[in-house]
Amino acid sequence: MKILACFVIVALASVGSLAAQAHQHQEQEHARQMEHQDQGVRMGGMHSFQLSMLLEHHDELELTDDQVAQLTALEEATKQAVDEAHQPAQAAMQNLHNELMSENPNPESVRTFFTAHHTAMGNMQWIQLESVLEAMALLTPEQLATIKKAVQEHGGGMQHRER
């Protein structure tokens, strides 16, 4: 009986630790998403076509006024869409945390909330990918070549300018 009691205590401590880790992960993920939401996504090993960086390098890329306006609107729309898509991810993580902290966590509920969180995070990444594709469609072949060359030379993308 003592062994069973010890096992239950260790299991409950593990659940509490998992819940704390889930909460910490939620906070870290939120901070990371807020920091990088406008920077595009990794594709094929290169951090490519960051909207803010395209706009920062508009002179070097010889972007037209129309392209700058379209990229600025795309960047703003992407930020708003990512912010909206982040809400379900937060809700799912909070539900996961609450379930793990409950007296008797239901494994099926844990799985459901975990899956919902990762689906929402995938939706956020898809929004960013779509904006990358839209930005690429706005650029000329010469502009795309300039970006690809910079990515190859700098091992991951154009660098943010010092402000």
C-alpha cells in the first residue's frame, strides 16, 4: 500500500511539473510569436522574405511605391491575422494547463487540448507562409534574385538594419 501511495504522489508531482512546463512553454511561445510574427518563416533552410526586412531594404531592392504600399498592407494584415489566430492557441494551452492541474486529469482531454494548441500554432505558421507567398508574388524576378543572393551570402537572410 505504501508503494502505491508513493507512486500516486510521484505521479501527481509529475503532472504538476508537466502543467508548470506547459504554462512556461505557453509564455515562451507567446513571447516568441510576438517577437517574430512579422519575420516570415523558415523555408528550405533559409529564413526568407521577411516582410519587415523587405521594407527596410526597399532602396536596395528597388521596390516601387506600389510594391511598398502593398507589402506594408500585407505586413499589417498578417500581424492582425496572426494575433487573431493566437487566441485559440492560448485558450487551448490554458485548457491543457487546467486539465493537467485538475484532481483527475483525463488523458483524452489532455490529448484534445494538446492537439488543439498545435493545430492553432500551425494555423499561425500557415498565415505567415501565405504572406510570404503573397510577398513573393509582388516581387520581380530581379528582386527575388537579389533576395536569394543575400540569403546565400548571409546564411539565412537579409539583416535588420540598425535603427
